[in-house]
Amino acid sequence: DEACFRREPTAVRRRAMAEDFSEGKLETIVDSPQKENAGTQTQYVSYQITTKSDFQSFQKSEFSVRRRFTDFVFLWKQLSKEYPQCAVPPLPDKHKMEYVRGDRFGPDFTQRRAHSLHRFLKRMALHPVLRRAMLFITFLETPDWNQHMRGRTSRAASGSDTGGGIMDSVADTFVNTFTKVHKPDKRFTEVSDRANKLVEDLNNIEKGTVKVARRQGDLGTDYADLATQCQKLTSLEPAVEGTLTSFAASVTTTSQGFKVLRDHTDQNYLTSLRDMDAYIQAVKTLLRTREAKQLDFESLSEYLAKSAAERDQMASQHGAGLGASGFLRSKVEDFRGIDHEQARRQRVRKLEVEIERLTSEVENAKKATEAFDEHTVKEVSDFERIKAVEFKDTLGDFADAHVDFFQGTIETWEKFLEDMRKEEDQRKAAAGAS
């Protein structure tokens, strides 16, 4: 780490800032998708990130960097590893992508992704823990992000331990999938139920919004066709050419307004619903991780109770009434010439050693479970707060888009009517003069 600080002079400053990053203003804006290395095999799209903050630790109160999508992926993966107790906001494209039209360099795709990346960073900036992560702070400001990524990747590769960790994780997941906790925590079952209901509601809203966006697009196309046909009439009706041209221009403006509104509905609001769905899945994944820790604690507790019962039974029986298994063991010991009482004491001693080990593991598992429970409670609270801010923003933007459209439409047609009145007044004045 010290070597890293020597390579990156501002790293120490960022570490100091991260320690006091829970309060104060931190705003991020992602926009301006731009194609880089166009026409080559290495072309990609970069996005501008503008950060506004009142922290003195930043060199400026407002600054911008450009990042590509793989940079966001690296950030997300690293934070997911470093903060397993957090529901790290998911990246776009980590969930369903069938709704995206066109190629990944087209404006529909890049604008949609820019909106999603903006929401991703805003969620991070609103999170009390993740906004203080030094990697996140570095991501927002450093001009040498590629070098920083390479340094982290090489250190992770040299220090990684791949000895069965992946298989252990898969095995734990497989076992926990088919095992239910004996004592479900009401706090988290209620959160899970609310999450499922919210996903259902979001899906219903999404279906309705898809229809609205489709109708907005159809209306825009219909108005554009109407403007074209009206323009064609000017050659057939030269006496009203000015009126027809003005009317066609107003219809064209209305058509363009519908397109802008449709693009906002489709690229911003509709995508926000899917992004929220993905964020809910991240919270549900955290709940499953918490449940897995509870399962570990319950399994160890059951094993400890079973071992203690076996020890107590063996200590009290003194070789008598051991049942079928005890009878068979006794016969085998007779055959081998083993002293029954000595063998029994050895088995009791082994069980006592095992119970001592299990007792320690149960205590550790209990502490880990309780600590993770508290983290999860805080995480759910943070999610609810971030969700409320995001819903307010997206619905506010959605409302503003409609207000702009209708205000623009009113202004367009009021101007057309005013022009018609002036033209009519001019005709009347000309007729009166003659």
C-alpha cells in the first residue's frame, strides 16, 4: 500500500478525505457519451463524470473525468469484494438487456447507459459507507485511473488465494438453497416481502410505461406524416400556401416534441424502473447472504447439541443399554480384545474436545450473525432512503418532461393562431382600403 501511495501523490489526501466523507455535498453527473478510437477495432464509448463537492480535500470544488464502462465494472467488482456487508448498487447491463435497441455505439444505447450510470454513481454518493470508499473517491478524481487499476489488479493476483474458495462458496450456496432457517427473523422476512411486492408493482408500471412510450412514438410519426402531406398541398393551393406552410411547421414542431418526450420516457424513466428492479435484487442477495450466516449458526448449534447429547448419554451408560450401534461396537471390541471402559472414556474425551471446539465456533458464528444482522438493518434503511430520493428525482424529471412538452405545444399553436389573426387582420385592412 505504501508503494501505491508513492506512485499516486494524492492517495494520502484521498485517504484523509475518505475518513470524513459521510457528510457534506457530493454530487455526480454522468452524461456526454463519446465514441473513442472511432473506426478502429479498439473503439469504445467514454462517459463524462462531473463531480461537485464542498470538501476541501478535493483539489477543486468541481471537476470532470471521462470513464469507459469497463472502468465502472472494475469499480463495482472491487467494492463488491471489499464491502460484502453492503448492497452495492448494481451496474446497468447486469440485468435484462432485451429492451435495448440498436448497437452498443448507437445513441439509443449510449444515452440509456449514461442515464443508468448516472443513477449508479448517485446511489454510491448517497450511501454512507460506499461514498467514503477510497477507491470510489479515486475513481471520481484521478486522471491516472488505468494505472491505478493495473496496480490493484497485479496486487490482487499476487496476493490471491484460490485454494478451493470458489468450490466452497458454490457448495455453501447449493446447501443453503435447499435449507430453510428454523427461526426466521421477522425484520428480514418483512423486508423480503416488501421487496417482492415492489418488484411486482414496478413490473406493472413498466408494462404501462412501455405502452405510453409506444403511443408517444406513434403520435410523433403520425404528426410528421401529417406535416408532410400538408406541405404537399401548397403546390395545389397557392392561395393558402402561407397558412399551410405555417400549419405544417407547427405540426412538425409538435412531432419533434413527441419524439423528445418519447425518448425521455423510454431512455430515462423506463430505464429507471429496470435499474430499481436490479437494485432490489442486490438487496435480496444481501438478505440471502444474511440468511446463509444464520443457517451456519443454526447448523453449528445443532451439531453442538447433538455432540453434547451423545457425550452425556455415553457418560451415563457405562457400557450398558447402548442400543444396536453400541451392541455392535461392544462385540467388535470383544473381538479385538479392547477394554470397554477404557474405550468409552476415550470416546467421551474425544467428544469433549469436539464440543469445546464447536462451542467456540458457535460463539463466533453467533457474533458474526448478529453483527451482519445489524449491518443488514442499516443497509435496508439506506436503501429505503436512496430509493425515496431516486423516485423523487425520476418522477420529477418525468413530470418536467411532460410540462416542457405541453408548454412547448401551447406556445407553438398559440403562435400559429396569432399569425393567423394577423394575416386575417391584414386581409381585412386590404379589403377596406380597396
